[in-house]
Amino acid sequence: MLDVTLETIVKAKHNNNIIRSTPLEYNSYLSEIYNSNVYLKREDLSPVRSYKIRGAYNFITENVKLGSNNYVCASAGNHAQGVALACNYYKVNGVIFMPTTTPLQKIYKVRKFGGDYIDIKVTGDTFDDAFDKAVKYSRQSKKTFVHPFDEPAVIAGQGTVGLEILSECKSHIDYVIVPVGGGGLISGICVYFQNMSPDTKIIGVEPQGAPSMTRSIEDGKVVTLDSIDTFIDGAAVKKVGEYNFKLAGECINQMVIAPEGRVCSTMLDLLYHDGIVTEPAGALSIDALKDLKDNIVNKTVVCVVSGGNFDFERLPEVKERSLVYEGLKHYLVVNFAQRAGTLKEFLDVLGPNDDITRFEYIKKTNKEKGPALVGIELKHPADFQTIIGKMDKRKIHYEIITSSSILYELII
């Protein structure tokens, strides 16, 4: 396996004929909140709205030179778009495996960028399932596999993000915050910064439901997670790349684990204040500022906004997860006595600013009590304990199910 070096990253930058440097933007809103100088590296403004085009294009460029005209990849969406656009550019064929959980918006974009040069196969419940099938197909068909992260030419392509950051920022950078899925982006950035700005601290961010790099660093070797939460689909992998871990494992100064609900709040905050649309993985680096706020005062910080391929059909779920995380929405199963006036008694425990957003109840004959699903939205998180106290005092039987992952997933 070839090494990723400063020279291969510079070469990848020169190779790139289809995208210009993405903006490095000073963000006054975040800078004021965190009393620091916060810059956003806007990879969401690339032609495929993510950094993934860099690695995919660089790999295919190098292999087209060697005569390869047929490619295979696995992707949750963004890598697939990069491969599709590169295949279309070079007029070569690509077969793309995508998990069934991939948002339809990303599948549509893959078809748009690839045109007649790509074939999409939607299969498997997770990225890892699709990956296994893609690798098997690649071997059987003898087509060139474009790894989404564990491949030197791909890593070198992603490393051009670091090259652009350093060339665009006029002051010393104290922190670079990078989302981590398989590790391709952060390993490429690590290589470049270790050579050109070794004093800069590299911070990785993973979703709470898929902390594969964090667990690998803790164990000193690549580990495979038993299960993952695929909500932050662009960073939800069970296992980081072996080569990525080798390059980034000792370079990363700190890993931050971001709760999915908190990331949703960050996505909405960016949308409302700056009009920036990110996908969940794209908001990870900005969300990590909440954990780093005491360390970054008066520092220069760059957050890599890795992608903006957001399917707006998911917006209600993003809002829901945000409210639940903030303690402003709760779900309960309430066991009502089946007699007149019971519902009124329950409504009396609510405050003037509390709102019932969901109520499902069917009266059953020959039953003394009947369960109802109740959703409550609050103005202040502390109000929920007041409601619970009143219910306990009135001996209303209930069970809180917001924290029950299986039932909660059923509700939303």
C-alpha cells in the first residue's frame, strides 16, 4: 500500500480539475458565542455538497491513467455522489452499493451526477452491509473498488481540505475540528497539518451512536462495534479504516462524542441563524464546540462542515430529536381509569405553557383502566418535574418512554 505524504496531497490538489477551493468563512455568530475566532470550511458548497468528491475523483484519476474503466463503491450517499460525478467526467462505468437507510435525496443526486455511467444497487440495512456486498461484487466482476476511506489515493484527496485551510487562513490555527466516520478526512488532514502546522490541535468528532474511532484509540487497535445508530448516516460506520487509524490514531489530540439529539439542535441553530443547511454529519464539528468551549477562548478554530446533503423530509424528525434532547418534549404511557372526568383530571396537572402534541387512546369495554400515549411539549425543561410531581400526588399511573429507544423509535 502506498503512503500518504505531503507530496501526494499536493499532487491530488493539482489533479483536481472539477472543483475549486471551497470557502473558509469567518462566522461572527459562533465566534461571539464561544469568545473565539471560528471559521467554517464549507465543504457543503462543493459540487456534490460534500468533501467526498476530492478522494473519489483523485482515486479514479490515478486509476484511469492505468487503464481502469469499471469501478465499484459502497456509500451512504456522499462518496457515491463523488464516484458518480468522477465516472461521468471520465466516461467510465460505476456500480454503486447504497444501504436501504440512505435518504432518497442522496440516491437522486447520485443518479443525477452519474447519468448513464452508473448503476445503483440499494441493499443492506447499514453502510457496512452494503460495503460487504460491494467488495464481494468487485472481486467477482474484477472491477476496481473505490474505498470510501481506507485507501491512500482517497485519503490524499481528502487531505486537500487541510491544504486549502492552511492556504486560506491568514492567522495561526489553534484547533481544527473534523467529523469522523471511517477516518478518511481526518487522516488526510492529519498528514498535512503534521507537516505544515504541527502545533495545531486536531479534534475528531463522532456521533454517540457510532464511536468507532474513539473505541479504537482507547483499545490501541481498530475495533468493530457490535451495533450503531444510523441517524447520522454520513458518519455511522462500525469500523474505521486500518490505514486511517494508522495515520490518525496518534495524531488526533482529542475525540468528542456528540449526542444525536444535540447535533439536531446544532443543525437547527445553523439553519435559523446563518441559513446554513447541513446534513447531520456536517454539523458534527460545530456541535463539538459545546464540549470545547472552555479551551477555545481567544483561539482560532476551524470547523470542517463536511456535507450539506440534507433531505428536508427528515426535518420533522430533526426537530423532534432536538426537542427531546433539550428536555422540551416527553412521551408517556398514562393508564387512565375508564370513567368520566379522568381526562380533565390529567389536564389539570399541566401548566399554562404546556401543550399536548399527541394523544392516542381507545376506550375498551370491561376494563377498569386503559393506556393512552401522550406527547407533551414544554416551554422550559424544568416544568416536566412539576408535571411528574402532580401526577404522583394524584396517583396517576404512568410510564415515561422517551428514554426507551425501541418505543421512542416507534413513535418518531
